[in-house]
Amino acid sequence: MKLWIVMLALWLQHRSSLPALDLMRDILGSWSQSLRDRRGTQGSGWSTFLLWMLLPLLVAGFVLHLLQGVLWGLPADGVFLLLALLFLVPVRPSTWQTFAETIPKAEDALPNTSSKGLELRYADVQAQVFNVVLRHSLAPFFWLVVLGPLGLLAYALLVLAQETLPATEPWVLPLPQLLAWADWLPGRCWLVSAAMMSDFAQGIDQLKRETVTKRPAQDLLAELLSQTLKHTEFSDDDEEGGAAWSLRVQRVQALLRRVQVFWIVMLAILTIYAPLS
């Protein structure tokens, strides 16, 4: 049943343009701001941690426990589907354009019309896209399979806390390091699956050398794709959003889709041979 829920959630996400994650950011951001306003300058920021992390986890766990035996577990599966819809966010081609428009251009350092400037510009946009893929798609999927709905919710709340809350909160300061450790295993699975879905023979040397390091998976994946996808270099006549740029985006986007399908197949294998409870 869990396999069908995940597949249904991903299908609905691809078919719908509803900004579920943006809505959750707005709701949680408004909630955290109201908590800070009520607390003022008094009290500890750790009270925000209790209300941000522990309260949703306790409520979700209690609701799932109550609904587990009701109507053959269908209400609990509905809560499971809702969590998957909110936090398993696919990366669409429009995401590339969004980051290309929001990331400021470093025209004073390297003109964006030069091939070198365009290469650096593409690397910045790709890095942002890879970060979104890992934090809002593949890592939540991984922890959903390993730890269930509560694992997905806990990871998603940590990511949204880092993206939404001010870094002055005492419990927000260690979040980058905590998320780096939480991303390590799903990031390496992502790296290996991307190599398998592109050109494993070309990337095997890097996998042997870099897989067990502490480097972010996003950086390792960018280096891997430069070897396995073999993009043609930009020329001085190319421009952002042009044919060469679009071709790179399409090839990387196609690879990300293949990786997602690979993970779903792995979940199907786990469901068949080791049914998830």
C-alpha cells in the first residue's frame, strides 16, 4: 500500500501545479513569527523548537496511531498521502528558469556574455536545482522509506526550519551540520543511482574516490555529470536560455527523472521482498 501511496503522490504532484511546499513555508513562517512576537525578548528560543519540531511529530504520531486500525487503515493512509503530497516536491523544468531569474548575475566579475561567465552562471543555477532535488525530493523520499511518515515529517521540518527561521535562533545554528549528516546517506545513494542511469563506467573512478568523503552530494553530482553526460562547452555566441543552455537543462532534467524512477523501482523491490509495516 505504501508503494501505491508514494506513486499516487508523485503522480498528483506532476499533474498539479499547486505550490504545496510554498504554502507550508508561508504557514510555518507565519507561525514562527507569531511565536517570536509573543515571546518577545524574554524566554528561550528552544520553546520554538518544541513547538516547531516536537509538537507536529507528536500530533502526527498520535493521529497515525489512532487511525491505524480504523476502516482497514485507510484514514491513516490518507494522512500518509497528505504528508507525501506536501513534502515530496518534484523538480520541474520551470524550476531552472525560476532560479535563473532569482540568482543575481555577477556581471562585474565575468561578463555573462562570455563563455566562461555563462559556464559559471549555469553552475550556480544547477547547484541551486540540485539542492532542491536533494532536500525536497530524494532525501525526503529516502527517509520516508527508511523511517516512515514520521521520518519524512522530521526531515522536512528541519529543512523548512533552516529555510524559514532566522539563524539567530539558538537551535537553528547547528541545523546546517545536522542536515549535512542527514543528507549524507541519501546523497550517496543519489550519486550512485545517477551514475548508473548515465555512464557508470565513466564515473566509477570518482565514486571510488569521493563516495565516502564528507563533501556535499550536490558538488559531487555536478562533477560526476561533467564526466558522464559530457556537455559541450558554451561558446561566446551562446546565451542564457539559448539552445545550448536548454539542451543541458533537458539532459540533466531527464537524468533526474530516471533517478526518480530508479528509486521507485527500488521501493517496489523492497515492498515485494520486505513488506513495509
